[in-house]
Amino acid sequence: MAVRAKFFVVKVNKNEDGSGTVFLSPVSAGSKENDEFYQLTPGGTIELQTVNPEAIAQFEDGKEVFVDFTEAPKE
């Protein structure tokens, strides 16, 4: 199983200690690709909390990102 969705960063809340929260929503317009993704993923949200400063630094308000869902094998 593999599913790819395209999201945009609604907001990044960074804390002084380098941790933070990223809020994402599916893309809905702005390009032909976004229009196609919107037809398949019209709604939803992702809230990602991290304590890793290097991870939170990868996100910027308004930036578009792909989110891939793949099955994780049982250990």
C-alpha cells in the first residue's frame, strides 16, 4: 500500500528550545497538479509535533510538501 498526498504548511509554531508544531492542510489550488491532488484529497489536516530542531527547520509557512503513506512492516 502506498498513498501520496500533497499538503501545504498552514503554520509553524517554533519554541525557544527548538521543538515545535507544524500544521498542514491538503493543497486545493494554485497549479494543475494541486487541482488534481485536490480531487483525491479534498479535506483533512495533519498536526505534527517534534522536539527535533532540524526537523522543524524543514517547514515554512506556505511551503508545499508531499506526504507519503506506506505500510510499516511489523517487527
